[in-house]
Amino acid sequence: MDFLSLFVKDFIIQLQSPTLGFLIGGMVIAALGSQLVIPESICTIIVFMLLTKIGLTGGIAIRNSNLTEMVLPVIFAATVGILVVFIARYTLAKLPKVKTVDAIATGGLFGAVSGSTMAAALTLLEEQKIGYEAWAGALYPFMDIPALVTAIVVANIYLNQKKRSKAAAVNSQEQPSTRQEYRDQQQGDSKVKIWPIIEESLQGPALSAMLLGLALGILTKPESVYESFYDPAFRGLLSILMLVMGMEAWSRIGELRKVAQWYVVYSVVAPFLHGLIAFGLGMIAHYTMNFSLGGVVVLAVIASSSSDISGPPTLRAGIPSANPSAYIGASTAVGTPIAIGLCIPFFIGLAQALGG
């Protein structure tokens, strides 16, 4: 009963907070047919500033902290990112009308991290004065990159296996020399080059900004520009991004009508499932490494989020045969509002209930 009351209380607070208020506001005005448009260039600048600020926060904290405290949370973050892809591969992919390659791409997007959702969680934790490690935001790339790389590798392996099995019947009727040439070609096609995938993820705008801030925070002393520029502007810029995401979420709802409705079910259940897995692992770090409950919430929230910035272009390039209407529509239209509106207060309430 304590948990339920805390959850309801936190959800009401979320409804009254600028973060969710602007998200819902964006969805409402889009539903009413508003012609409001925020230029893409402005959104790009906002995303850069938000993720650079998060990176700076994490880098400064890492420079001033004991690195051994980060080892277990980092391992758990990477584990969850990889695990989410395989969950989608062996659950969503088995459902009616769902193509396996689309399911893998969806798992990759849900395994990757939404910087805006993480920013919303950090903001709410600060508003409620719940302590967390300043480097907790730096867990972002350790979950994001493994998830995207795993999804692309698994999808390529599946597509190559499908190609070989489809051509097996035809190949059996061809001349021996032709069969040998075919096998050589297939062996070459089946080799998945992992480093280009990692490189592309690192070069994406979201991770580039995040890692730039992280490196500057560790190697330099950016406290003056951080305190005078990035930190004061953070919440205002986040509210604009939430408004844009609300409008985009509404526009993406129609895309889900083009694909199997199982994506809607997955998008509602997956954020809670992934977050609970990460929350459980975070509690192990809490009891063994004194990882704060606020840090556990951050780990759970980034696991419940789905990438809305770096993930889509990476998956579009790495798995071109996957249907963007499926994985992007599921993420933006359903997954992100669920993660921000329900998962954040849910995990905060769960942490407060466990923390007494």
C-alpha cells in the first residue's frame, strides 16, 4: 500500500512537472491540428546542449570519484542493453505478423537509451531531492552502444542465414563449381564487421555530444562554463524538447496502424520489463557496492527508455531492410511516453518504498 501511494503521489507530481506537462501539451496541440513547428536545427542544438551537459556532469564526477564504484553499474548497463535485444528476438519476433528483422531492430531501439528520458529522470530526482551519483548519467553509452551493435549483428546473422537457406534448394541443382563459388560468396557475406557499427554509433550526434562532454569533464576543468551556461539552461531547453517529442509522438501513432498491433503491446510492457531487470541488477550493486537508490532509479529508467535520437539513424543504416514505421513508431509513439510518464514515477516510488 505504501508503494501504491508513493507511485500515485509521484505520478501526480509528474503531471504537474514541466517535463511531462510539455510532453502532454505537445501531444494535445498536435491532436488539435496546430501548425506549430520547431525547426530541426533548433532541436539539434537543444539535444547537443542537453547531452553535453549530462556528459560534463558525469565527467566532472568521474574525475572526482573512485572509479571502482562504477565497475558493477557499468557491467550491468551493458548487460541490460544486450539482453533487451535478445528478449525482443525471442518474444516479439515470435508473435503473429511480426517480421523477425523488424523485431530485432525494435529490440535494438528499446535497448538503446533516450537522452531526453534520462534527462527527465535526473531532473525529477533533483526536484524531489533524491540523491544519486553524479556519474550515473555516464552509464548512457555503456548501455546504448552494446544494444545497437548487438541488434545490427544479430539482424545481419539472421538475414545471412535466411539468404543461405532460401538459396539452398536452387544451389543443390547447380554445377559443383558454381556451388563452391556460392559457398565462398556466402561465407564472405556472413562476416559481420563489428567495428564500423561501433564507429557509426560513436559518430552519431547524440553519443558524440555525450562523449565530448564526458571527455571534457574528465580531462579539463569546465566548471565555470558549466555553472554559468549549461546548468542554468538545462531545464528550459528540456521543456522545449519535450514539447517537440509530444508533437512527434502524436504524429507517429498513425504509423503503428500499418504494422502488427503487437508492437503496441510490446511498447507498453517492454519499458517496465526492461526497467525491472535493470532495477534488480541495480539493487545488487546497491547492496554490494553501496550504489545509491537514486542511481538504481537512473539505471532502471535508461533501461526502460528507447532511443529517439541516435538509435533510429544507426539502425536505419545498419539494418536497412527493417521497417522504420515499426520500430520508430513503437518507440516514439508509445515507448517514450510510457517511459517518461509512467516508468519514472514507478521506479522512484519503488526505490522510496524499498528505502523506507
